[in-house]
Amino acid sequence: MRRGELWTVTPLAHPKPRPAVILSVDAWNAYAPDVILVPLTTRPGPSRPPVTHPRLEHKSYAKCGALAAIPKERLKQRLGRLDARTMATIAVEVRRLLGRTRTADATHVVRGSSRGSASPR
């Protein structure tokens, strides 16, 4: 189980298997009992970059706002691996949603005191 792999998973709160991409890093995946996934959906929307792969039956989108840690035993079938460009697009969107973009980091520093600590506003 490696970062960028596409799997069919059975989510905890959803009985129907669905595709998802592993987002957690390989060092974590090798030892942890779970992996961090981005589920896929057929519905386009904000923060949902398109995902294409020959094994996907429908036009799909990564639900970047729906990150989930799933026990490895819920991963059912490996469908393949996403290309580097698609993974980069997903990673950028997840960082943006978590406020980890360079712009968000720069804003944090500007708003903080001269010692670099942020004060609540």
C-alpha cells in the first residue's frame, strides 16, 4: 500500500465500496494499521480535482475535503496508481484546504507578532 495507489475501499460510514487514493506517505503506510485516503466521487464540485484512470468506470473527482483514516483491512482491491501530475494536483488542493499553502503561511507570519507568534484576533 503506497502513496498514489488507487484502491476500492469500504468506508466506515458507507456500506458500498468506492474508489479512493492513498495520500499518506509510504513510511507511515509501512507501519501504521491505517492509511489516509482521499475518496473519489462522480460529482464535480469545489476542491474536487478530476481523476482519470483506465480502471475507473466513471468520470471521477477527488473529494479533497473528505480525508479519512481507514484501517488497512477495509482496502479491498488495488486498481492501480495515479500519475504524478494528478497526485500533485490533489496534494495542492489538500494543502490549500488545510491552510498549508505558502500564501497561508506568509499570512500567518505577517499577522503574528515580531517574535513570530500569532495572536488571536
